[in-house]
Amino acid sequence: MSQRKIPVMIPLLGEEEAQAAADAVRSGWVAQGPRVARFEQEFAATVGAGHGVAVSSCTTGLHLALVLLEVGPGDEVIVPSLSFIATANAVRYVGATPIFADVDLATGNLTVETIDAVRTPRTRAVIAVHQGGVPFDTAALRKAADGWGVGLVEDAACAAGSTAYGQPAGTGAAIAAWSFHPRKLITTGEGGMVTVDDAERAGRLRRLREHGMNVSAADRHASAQPVLEAYLETAYNYRMTDIQAAVGLVQLGRLAGLVAQRRELAARYQELLAGIDGLVPVRDPAYGQTNYQSFWVLLNPEYGTGRDEALAELAARGVSARRGIMAAHLEPAYADVTPGPLPVTERLTRDSLILPLHHALTADDQDYIVGILRELAGGRA
Ligand SMILES: *Cc1c(COP(=O)(O)O)cnc(C)c1O
């Protein structure tokens, strides 16, 4: 029917990234080295954190965050089921039990109330997600977690460039994990970062990502004297390469522009969609701004067409939309878990879809996509 092909996301990668990667290769230092160190400093400054520790992915970053907090068997960690599955998986990596909490319908995020509803004396930590880039209420959740005496790990995989209370979403986070997968705003192919404000914690994280060594391979290499390293604990190889960091440094320079452009495109979607009954687009919460890493729309019953039917129709006409954010408790990997009621999670995952949003999306593409959604409103004739 249509030759048009609109992907849901395209990373913005230019000649500059290719050049930076080539420079890293030509330098002869391709493993974690000086470019990773620079990327850590610049990224931490961008998201408002004291220290950045680059890792191989957000998933491994979440794992290290829980190791750092000494979460283990017998402990419960509260997570949203409505998240990419890595959030819950990280809890199982340390032998703890993920406890699924429900989310707020407008933001898709945990709230103080939904966390409190599943909190027990075994709760050791909460992993709160800035879902699809929509910030959770940082002030409320950080204060509540402090009051309860539980650790708060912030899954900021999607949140580079999002703000809360007028500051970057990472500002004031005790510990946050970020992703540079190509589905996020800026990418290093695969890659992640853990940010912390505390220097001692940063030091421990550096050790944990590098086999528990008391001196990094890069520092040992740079030293004129022989350095005899020691292995202080059983740890991991979760390092980022200098090739990835070289790309990341260029990408970081694009972040502000990407966020501004995505917010303009999102505002245009919101305007175009406003006239369609029963279709509710994601918006900024009162306390912050999303980077619109994911632009989702919730289909209410008045819309008349079901989510899967809408997805199929969009796909048939060349529009690569996606189902809404997944719910981990509905996946086979968590079939052995019986959570309490998660009505909002189940509604969001069943009735929402994610529309294409990326730097190459044109106004004409948006008109085309919204035209299809308008046709589907009220059911098909
Ligand atoms: C993408 C994502 C992750 C995983 O990030 P990786 O870097 O691919 O490991 C974790 N949590 C959330 C919420 C995500 O969206």
C-alpha cells in the first residue's frame, strides 16, 4: 500500500563519531583508558553528578549498584514491573527478590504510595525508573527512601537530558545508572554509566567493574615504575572501551540539541493528537521535563480500536510503532512470581503504544502517522 518506512528510533551518528572511533583505534589504546576517563567526567557534569563510572551497559551498572549497597539473598528490592526487564533482572543477579510495585498512570513511574504499598521489613532497596525519559518525582522518592532507611537506585537508562525540579534528573541522586544503547538518546553501541556523588563509592565502583583490582590497568600502564596490583575482592569485568567512549564524547555534544528537537516534535504530536477522542499522549509531569526518549499514547476505550489492531494497521502502512513499555511480571522469566495487584501497570502495557520519534522524523511523517490514528478513532467503518 505504501512505500513509506518510518522507524520508531534512529540513533544520530555522524562522520564525527566515525572519526573519533578511528582516532581511538589509531592511538593504539582501545581498552578502558583516557577517553573513558574524559567521558566519565563530562557525562557526570552533564547529568549533575559528582562522579561517573563507565560500564559495559546500564544492566551491568544496575548490578554493580546493588553490589555496592550490599543487597543479597533474603533481601527484597522494590521495582516497577512496568520497565525493561533488566531492572528486575539486576535484583536476581545479587540473589535478592524483586517485588513489583504499581505505577502512576500519567508518568508510568513508581510513586511513594505504590512503593509503600508493597514495602516490608525485608525491603533493602528500591530501583525507581525514569520511565521512557519521564522523570519520577525525585524529591518525593528520595525523601521517602531516606525516611524508610532503604537504598534508592535510580534507573536513568532513558533519562539523559530529562530534568526534575529544574535540574538534570541525575542531580542529587545517591546512585543512578544510565544506558548508551542505540534505543536511548545518545549511544556508544552498547555501554552504560553509574553516577554517584560520593568519591568513596565511585572508587569502589571502579574496582568492582575491573576485577576488584586496586589499580586500573590504564594507570598501571602509564606508570614509569612497575606497579604490583592486588585483587581486593571478587568482582567483574564490566569495562567500557576507549573506542566506545570516543563515540560517547561526540554524542554528548549532541545531547542538548537532540532533546530540544525531540521536545518540539513531541509538542507537535500532542497538538495534532489533541482532537482525537480516547487517545492520551504522554506529557511532562508538573515537577519536570521528559526528553521524550519514548513518546507513548494510551488508548482509552472511547478510542474504539484496540492497541494491537492499531499497531498492525500502522505497520501495514510502513509505520514502525511499538507496544507500550513491557511488564516484567507477565513474562515467562517471572512466571514463578505472584505479585500483588498491578492494575495500572497492566493497563499501560496492554493499551499503550510508542510512536516513532527521532531526529529524522519530519512534520509530513507526523501528519501521516496521526492521519492513520485519526482514521482508526471510533473503530473502523
Ligand atoms: C534500556 C534500559 C535498560 C538496559 O540498558 P542496557 O544499557 O541495554 O543494559 C535498563 N533499564 C531501562 C529502564 C531501560 O530502558
